[in-house]
Amino acid sequence: MATTQVQTVNTTADKSKLAAAAVMVIVSLVAYYALAKQGALFQWLGLLAGLSVAVVVFLMSESGKALVAFGHDSVKEVKKVVWPARKEAIQMTVYVFGFVLVMALFLWLTDKTLEYVFYDLILGWKK
């Protein structure tokens, strides 16, 4: 039986960092609409500045550090992947399309056969 560890935010400092990041997102959105009279450039600068501060605050929290670590681990794992050669990828694609075509034909024939059996033979509804 596998046990999974659930990591939660424990410290008050970490909770306050996450709350501050959330508040900064809200402040950024409010600033975007509050700066409407100043022009689109100031709106976007206010929004991007606030969101940047929110991202920095989030990345300083334990959750942010865990997210960055997860990203690094993901990149490491993707580098380990052995990608198929072009010829093999094309062959597999052709196999998939062929299978889809055969299945589509099979399902269409099954549908038409059942339609004929039920509507024409059993119910007698001629089209």
C-alpha cells in the first residue's frame, strides 16, 4: 500500500506570504481599472507591476519553492525521454490513422446493419 504525503502550509510566515501574493493580485486588478483615465499604457504597467510583485512574493513562499523544484524535476525527466526516430514516428502515425479508419468503417457498418434490422425488418418502417 503506497502512502502519499500531503504537504500543507504550516508556518504563519508562509501563510502570510501566500495571502500577500493573493492581495497583490487583487490590488493589481483594481489598479488596472483605477488607472483607466490615465491611458492603456499606465493600466498595463500597473497590472504587470502588481502581478510581478505577487509572483515574486509567491516564489519566496514554501509553495513557490516547491513549484520551482517541481519545474526543475520535470525538465530533468523530459531530458531523459528517448524520442522516436522520424521513421518510427511516421509509421506509428500511419498505424493510428489506419486503425481509426478501420474502426470508423466498422462502426458505420454496425450502425447501418442495426438500422436495417430494427427499422426495416422488425418495425417495418420503410424510409
